[in-house]
Amino acid sequence: MDAIELLCHDHRMVEQLFRDYAAAGSDSQRRGVVEIIVRELSKHAALEELMFYPLAKKVLPDGQQEIDEHLAEHLSVKKTLLALDGLPAGDDQTDALMAELQQEIEHHVQEEESDLMPRLRAAVDQQTLDELGQALDEAKQTAPTRPHPQAPDEPPSLALAAPVAAIYDRLRDRLQKRPLT
Ligand SMILES: [Fe+2]
Ligand SMILES: [Fe+2]
């Protein structure tokens, strides 16, 4: 899967989890679904922030402003996730928080899939999306599994920024017909 396919695959999985939540028949089943959603969305948000948004920021003309808006929305998602993460099974705040989360995620998916992703696909070549997909897939194994609204949401260190910088360098090399090794 390339980077965009991989992130859209996450979106479909989370949509299914919301359906599972609605269909669950007991507090413990509902709590089980909440914990999987917290885990999957925490990983998804971290991967986008560390690897997908930095590339979009570099290659889209208005990337900086657009990504700042996405990061602000991620922050409110992470706050909702953090509130859900701390609840016990059967807590009566769960339904309201899940409804709020579902709205935030529908908005997130709509903006990414109808705007950000098509524009990124048009701005880079397939090889770049394939390389980024590979990097995302590997990073998934070590991505944070809980929400961290206080943590930096942009690559804080060279080590984390390096895979995206390398992918971007190779894209520029191809576009500028530099020798490939
Ligand atoms: Fe996002
Ligand atoms: Fe996303």
C-alpha cells in the first residue's frame, strides 16, 4: 500500500469500529471497542503528524497553513481520546464522548480524503508515496498507542524527521534529474 492507501485503510478501520461500538451489547464489549479506537487513532494521528504532514507541508504551496489547521484538529481529537482513555467500563460519559469523537473523525476523514490527499497525490510521484507507505508501515510498529495532547505534534528531532527528509530528497533528485544511486 502506498502512504495514502495506508492512511485511508486506517480511516475505514476506525469507521468500522464506530459501527462495532453502536452494535455492542454490553458495557464490557463497548469498553473493549473504546480501547481499540483509542489505540488505533493514537497511532494514526502520530504517524500523520510525524511522517505524512511534514511531506505535505513541503510540497503543497499553502502547506504550512493547511497543516497547521490539521494539527489544531488533531489536538482536539487527542483531548477527546484522553478523556475516553481514563474512563472505566460502563461510565455514563462514554456515549457522549464517543459521539463527539465520531463527529471529529468524520470531519478529519472528509478533509483529508477529499482535499489534502488528492492534492498531495498530484504533487508527488508514485515512488514517493510508495516509499512513504513503507516508512509508515514500519513506524506503525513503534508508534505511541495512547493519546499525548501535551507532546510535540511536529517532528521534534532529526531522528524522527529523517525518513521523511530522505524521501523528499529522493523526490527532488528525480524531478531535477540528478544522478540516482
Ligand atoms: Fe489527520
Ligand atoms: Fe487521517
